[in-house]
Amino acid sequence: MTNTLKYKGSLANRTTAAQERARIEAIARHGEQVVLDFSDVISLSGSYADELFGVFTQRHGVQALKSTLKIKGASPAVTRSIGLAIQQRMTASAA
């Protein structure tokens, strides 16, 4: 089963991102895939991306990220923020 979570506006709050990550982790524990629809997202801060994607990747690994989360409709800027957050967390974990 796939769950789609739709986001809009500017996403910038680390606390909100932590809550979203917890929600996604709860869905993923049931073996379900999560589609994150960023079609209506204007901007995504580095701290939001780090808390949601960076922490998820650090906790569960890149393979879990790839198999569990699918991103839909993200602008190039949003995609860049997500990629940077993941890369920074993976670099920090390897150090």
C-alpha cells in the first residue's frame, strides 16, 4: 500500500519536520511506501530537509530511504535542499 502526504507553502520549521518524520517512520514500520507530494511547496529550508530527510537517512540508511520514500513534484530548488541534507548527514556519519 502507498500513502501520499501532500505539502504546500514554505517548509522551514525543524520541529514540524521532526513530527512529519515520525509520521513517515510510523507508516514505514508497516512496510508501506510513502509518496511525498511537494507540487505545491514554494521553498524548503535546509533545517527542514535535514530534520526530515537527513535524520531519516542517518537512522534507517540510504536503502530504506530509496525503498520507502518517493518524492513527487518537487522543484529543482527543493530537490537540491533534500539532496544536500542527505549528503551532509551521510558525510557526517562516515567521519
